[in-house]
Amino acid sequence: MDKTVNQKAWFLVAPVFLVVAFSAVLPLMTVVNYSMQDTFGNNQFFWNGVGWFKELLDPSTDLGGRFLASLGRNLFFSLVILAIEVPLGIVVALSMPRQGWTVAACLVILALPLLIPWNVVGTIWQIFGRPDIGLLGYVLNAIGIDYNYVSNDIDAWVTVIVMDVWHWTSLVALLCYAGLKSIPEAYYQAAQIDGASRWAVFKAIQLPKMNRVLLIAVLLRFMDSFMIYTEPFVVTGGGPGNSTTFVSIELVKIALGQFDLGKAAALSLVYNLIILIVCWIFYTVMTNAGVERKVQAESEPALDFKASAGLKPVPALKPKEGVA
């Protein structure tokens, strides 16, 4: 029996393609066009080929040196953020209650930082960290710590990192909490019967069940942290000097400050390509690691919670002589 093919569904999908083409494809093609040309104003463009890309990837040029320096700051910032927020989010999720009215209270409190717009977060921490009127800056200087994020590179970095941790750790915690809530209670009952320790329960039950949500959390936090712009721009403006000038801030300086559309377009394309490649590497590595753990668990059926907890199995009781 032949299956009837209904082509009317394309009429429902066509508006989506039109919206994507208008909002993504056409601007992308415009950026590609600008990256191949140069202009001296008056809407007059001159063909430059891949000249901007060569200059961008050459550390000896001014553009290449600025780009590679800001890229290094971006990578360092993202690694620090992931190293802090992912473990901290897991700890917060494990510490949250599982039932009762306190669950709703904790979820609301955790969601509050996520509801604040990025520019407002930057403004809050800009005022909060000021040594003259800000609570944080005033207290730190009062106890003898010379803190000033405007003039000290380390203070500026600490402020930006702490601000991002305060703003986005809740996202990781909420995702991990959703993964923990999906674990059946039977797993915990079996672990309790086997006498598994708290660490063994986390290693054998909770962490494997959070693999998928952790993958989503790492990808989201990497992309957000690597594309960060508003918060450090509002707080430090990329300073002191260029100490907190990330690629996004450098891109805005070139595009709007210097009006070098060709350089800015080439930088934005390379920037986007780096984000896609690193996200693909993250996803591939973490997915393969999850598959390997699953295959290993299936190939070792004899392992139980006693082995995970480091407990010796209890030998079977032998029947006494003369007892049937």
C-alpha cells in the first residue's frame, strides 16, 4: 500500500525559513561581503579579498595582536567561569530540599539573578564595587584591602568573575536540580540497603544521571561567557587599560569606534567560527565520555553499590551440619 505524501506541511514550515533567512542568513551574507572589502566612507567599497583575515591572524600586525590578546582573555575567562560555576552549581543543587514548601522558595531565590537584565547587573556591580559609595568597595578598603577595580587589573578581573558567578551559577544549579529530581527513589533505596556512602551515591547514581543536563549547562555557560560583552563593558569599560577587553568589546571598538567595517566583519566571522568549533569539541568530548561510561557500566554487571562504596561483600552463610 502506497503511502500518501502530503506536501501541505511545507506551507507551515515556509514562514520559519523566511524568518530565519531574514534574521540570520541575509545579515551573515552582508558581513561576509564587508569582510572582503574596504571603504573610505561615502558608501564606496573596494575589493580586498582575504586581506583582513590575513592581518587578523598575523600576531605581528596591530589588528592581529589585539585580536589574539583579547581571545586569550576570553578563553581564560571562560575556563575560570566553568571551573567555578559548574562545581558550585552541583553543590547548590545537592544542598537544595527535595520536598516541602522550601523547594518553591529555593527555586524562586535561585531564579532571581537570572531575571535581571545584563546591563542592570553591570550597573549594580559597578555601584556595588565603588570604593567611595559602594558597599563592597567601602568594606574591603575599611578592613585594609586596597580594592579599586578602576585602577587595578586584578581587582577588575575579580569583580567581573564574581559578578558572572553571582549572575549565572543559578542556571547551572537549576539544571542540575532538574536532573536530580528525575532520579527514581528506588535507586536511593537500593544504595541505602547496600550501605553505600554519600560519595558513592553521588558517583554511581547522581553524577551519571546529570550527564545530559551538565552537558547543556557547560555548553550554555561556555557560549555565554565567551560572548560576554554587556557586564564587563558597563563595569570596567574594558579597562584598566585593556585588561578586561574581550573579543566582543574589541569588535565594538573596531566597528563603532574606528568604523573599520571590513576589519570588524572579518573579526566577527572568525569569532563566530571559534565559538562553533569549541562548542562542537565540548559536545563531542562530553557525549563520547558519557557513551564510554555507559558501555563500561553495561559490561560490568557485577558492580554494585557495595563496590562503589568500598564495602566488602558479605559472604553467603553456609548451612550447619545436620541441617537440611
